[in-house]
Amino acid sequence: MAEENESNYDPSKFDKPSVTVDLVVFTIKDNNLYILLIKRGVWPFEDSYALPGGFMRMDEKLKQAALRELHEETSIKDVFLKQVHTFSDIDRDPRTRVITVAYLALINSDNVTLAADTDAKEARWFPVTKMPKLAFDHKRIIEYVHKDLRHNIDNYTMISKFLGDKFTLTQMQNAIEAIHNHTVDKRNFRKKILSLGILSELDEVSRETFRPAKLYSLKKKLSIIQ
Amino acid sequence: MAEENESNYDPSKFDKPSVTVDLVVFTIKDNNLYILLIKRGVWPFEDSYALPGGFMRMDEKLKQAALRELHEETSIKDVFLKQVHTFSDIDRDPRTRVITVAYLALINSDNVTLAADTDAKEARWFPVTKMPKLAFDHKRIIEYVHKDLRHNIDNYTMISKFLGDKFTLTQMQNAIEAIHNHTVDKRNFRKKILSLGILSELDEVSRETFRPAKLYSLKKKLSIIQ
DNA sequence: TGAATAGTGTCTTTCAGACAATATGCC
DNA sequence: GGCATATTGTCTGAAAGACACTATTCA
């Protein structure tokens, strides 16, 4: 690390950037992929949509800051988080020098009511295919994190963050297809998923469709990711 | 992003962490994978080895800071860099709150003389299998970045960062094997690499071995990775 | 001519992808 | 019984992996 030539270290010697976290929160509703955005009420970018996020405090780690900010702004808790990239363009924030650490977040929208008992500003889900104009460099951040999601979803261990603990194979396939924006053959999908050995067949069925479907859960193996 | 409730933004309102970059610089020598470490001369962790790195300045981006610090401490230039992860444990630095952005760096050791015309402290290559005791949380950072290297080397487009522009298939195979610490069958390796269509056969041979070997170069396609 | 390393081909197994009919539960 | 959707198997082509001998250059 740094400062190997100073025998007396003075932390005030260097200017420091502000450090924020920004969250790209994904969910799946009606077989489509959505991202959560907040409407800004103040300068800069007043009335623009932006990613939820905010400043890291001195008594918390980045991931804790991400969880706290998300909860403050949307009342969401218990979310899956994965750090993706740190953005540091010098003029990315007109107020002052700010670097931001971008997090990927996955939630099951069934379990969430946005802006319930909270002081959050307007929070809304937007389809990834229909993003509004965004504040700061948040368009770029979303593109970066969305790509990360597509590259990483194929180990399938994150899928329950979208679907909950129990899900049918059709629900799983629909989710994967929404994320990739691409359909696959049902028989091939099932053959591959089952051959991976990551699912447990449960003694329960889902009755959300005409013919009931078997429910599955993820085996309790640790994910490669995080 | 942050601070949506304040109509007058005051950047001094929040304490800020220091922000550093740390580099895990890999090279391959004698078919082994090495990491570059610097010996610390001052508190804290005096006389411990540590990763090269240092503070980001207000007039540069993180990647520029990484390039600058590496050049200052080791005289290395023209290095391949990839941001990997930002570490933010509260007590990871005994001096003050410091978050650090870890970079993966790959160099061809043939082109580098360490600590040449520079004011660098002692800089040495260590085999990844024989790391000394390290300052800060640098052991953890190395493990994280090393894993990232292993997961990403298999698109093969980074291999020339280790080997230079021209290399034989045997050199390439040895490098891949060193990174994975695992041998593969020579015929299968060649069949696969050539089938990828990423290499151009040159009209030159390497005479470093008894029987001269054909030289190859990477085709000028853009890498997936940065 | 022998030492050292470059270069090469076949067989088997596994995985990916195209493809359509049957089974079940509900109304 | 008809509707909606769950469930299932085969074939084919491509890629991965096991495996050993010949070719070339130099000393």
C-alpha cells in the first residue's frame, strides 16, 4: 500500500474523494427484467431518475452502506448483493470529486412493497428495455452491471434471489430467458439444469397453473459468487 | 446517487475515507507464476512485504493512479491493468480509514528491469506458491486477484501480456499451465487453441530450443476484457 | 547419430441443440 | 371432454479428453 517514505503519517496531507455506493437492483415481474430507480428531488439532476445509493460512512463497510442506503430509500431488506466495479471519472459528479462503487442487487419482487413505511422518495421499477434519462453516469453503470448479471447468471445459483426458495422449472426458465432476453428449448433447458445437480425436487407442487408443477429448491451448496 | 434531501450540498459535511490503489502484478519466469512485492521501510508494517500501490490523487482516475504508482515504485510502464475489487474493511489500515481498489496487472518480465532509474524501494518477484508474510490485508487481496486471473485467463487474449507479441505454442501452454498450476495434453491444447482462430502463424521461428518452433501472434481482435 | 523438443491424428465420451408427442389437472 | 400447461426422449453434430509416435534441428 501507500506512503512508504513518510515516517510520520498525516492523514490530512492528501485530499480525499467522496465515496458512494450505487445499486443496480434487478427483479423479475411477468417474465421481464426490471431495474429500480429513484426520482431525484434536488440539484444536481433534479427530477431525473437515478440509481439508489449514497455515501459510505466511516463506521461501515461498502456492502453495509449499500444495504443501509437501499433500506433507507426503498425499505427493501434482505437483498443479495455483489460488488461489480468502482467508477472514478473525475467529472462524474458536478458537486465534488466522487468515486462510486457499483453493486448488483437481486430481489424477489413478491416480497417487496416499495416505499412502504419509509421516508423514501419516489421509487419505481423500469423494464431494462425502457430506461428513462438518468442522472450522473448511471446509464453507463447500469450497462456495466447488466452485463455482469448476464455473464454470471449461468451458474444458476443466484436464481432463487429472484424466485424465492421454491420454484418450478418453468419459472426458472422464464427468469433466465428474461435476463438473457432470449428463449431456449424447454426440453434442453430442463435436461441441462437437472444434470447440473444443483436442484432438489420437493414433495410439493405449485398450483399457479392449470396443471400443477413440481417445485424445486437449490441444494445448499455455496455459490461460486460471493 | 447520494444526498437527495439537501438543497445546499456541502462536501465537507461527511468524513471521507482515504482511497488507494493496490496492484497485484503477475509475470511468468521459467514456467512459474510470480507476483511483485515491495519491501516497506516505514511504519506500519515496517520491513514487511506489501503490494505496490498508493493514494489516488484528485486529478486522476483510479487506473491512472495505479499506472503512476507502479511506475514510481518499480519503473514499470506499459502494463496491462484490470480492476478487480474494492476492499473496505474498517480496520484494514492502522493509520486511518482507507479503502483500496485492487488491480490485476500482467507484464512480460523480459521487458522489465526492476527498480532501474527510479527511487523505488526494494522490489522483488515472489513465486505465488511462496509468498512471504504480507502487510495489511494484502494476502487476502492477492488470493482474490489470483482467483480472478485463473478465471479469466482462458479467453487467452491476455496471454501476450505475459509472453510478448510473438510466442511459440509451447511457451503459451507453459504459461497457461503455470497460471492454473495444472498440466494439459500437448495435442489437445494445440488443437483447441488453433481452433479458436485467435492466433496468426508467423513466418518466423524461435531458436531458443533444439528444434526451432513456429512463432505465433494474437490476431488483432479486441479482448473481451477491457 | 543421438539428444532434445516440435509437431501431429484417432478414438471415445460428453455436451449442446434441434425437434414433437404424451400426461395431468382443472373447468 | 376440452383446455392449458407440465413432462418426457432421440438423434445429430461439435467439442473435450485420453492416448504415442514421427519429424526436425543442433551438437
